[in-house]
Amino acid sequence: MSIRGVLFDFSGTLFHLEPSAEWFDGYALDRARMIDVLTSPASSGYLPEDLRDAWERRDLDPDIHHTVYLTALRAAAPGVPGEVLESIYRRVPAAESWLPYPDTGAALSRLRDAGVPVAVISNIPWDIRGVFDRNGMADLVDEYVLSYAEGVMKPDPKIFLTACERIGVEPKHAMMIGDNEEADGGARRIGCRFAAVKRVPPAQRPDALVRTLARTIFV
């Protein structure tokens, strides 16, 4: 079945959170660990039982997101003052905090040149359009389907259906590309194809997006 539209995840797929040393205010924090806490589902392991339900709704409400991630940061970085952890958390939505993977622009441009519409689907409590704008990619995405605005999170089929409807492509003709088998792979439930990429630092993944497109669309 031919692919006529592509759905992308945001964090860990198109862009990667890149904190600088100044974020940590002189504290000897493990940078990779902090990135993992702020962007990976593994951070739920730092939460007490009474916040498990909140974790499942974290990307629907900015206040809930703040609560669960500050709790996770405190557990992952004991001894670091609350104001430092708060500052780290507040830097995450900034456009300059996100680095595109080396082939993000090339992948999106190739789809645009081929007339293939693109939607970005993200479980996130803030607007990511500024990240694309800062990196000169705003005109390469047709639709942004964001959990906090839609009131639904991946892997719920509704969010994938919404994305397909907005780019005018039937699910059977769409492909989801993401780094999370559980969340992004939920697209399969509505008949989309799914292709996984690894959530690693950009330097370790120079061309996974263009290679995925080459073997699935531009064959």
C-alpha cells in the first residue's frame, strides 16, 4: 500500500533536548540522566505510587506535567536545591533547548518536495512550533497535533486519527515514525504503518530518518 502522508513524533525523533552546562548551576549532574528524566517514559520510575495516575495524564495539563516532572527531578538529583531543579524544568520548552537530528531538515524537505503531507504528533504540554520556526522548518510541517491541545495522548487511536484527517490521508496510506514502540506504535491500531528510530543523541543518529523514508516511500 503506497504511503501518502507521514506522521512524526517530536522528541527523540525529529529533535533532541540539549541542555547546556549552565542549566545545572555548577552542580555535578549527569547530563544524560537529566535528559532521560525530562524526556523519557523511564522517569515514571522516580515517582511515588500516589502520582501514577497523574503520570498517565501528564501531557494533557501543564500543571500536572510540572508536578510529576519536578517530583522526578528531585528523586533523580537529591541534594540539588528546588530552585535549581525548577530552573532546569522551565528551560525545557525554550526553542533553543532543542537540537534537530542531522537529517531532520532533509527528511522534511524531501517529503515537501514530493508533495507528501506531514503531521507532527506529540505528547507534550506546550506548543512546539517555535522549535521548528527557530530551525527554519516551520513551512515543512502541515499540521501539529499536540496532546495538551487535543485532550488525548498517544497511544490513544484518536490522536492518530485526528492527524490523518487533518492532512487528508486515510490511515492505511499513512506511516508513523517515532522512537517509542508503545506510544508511537499505537498508530498501528488504526491501520497506519509504523517505523521506529532510536532515541539517542543526534551525533549517534545521523541519517535514520532519510533511510527510513528511502526504504518505505522513496523506493
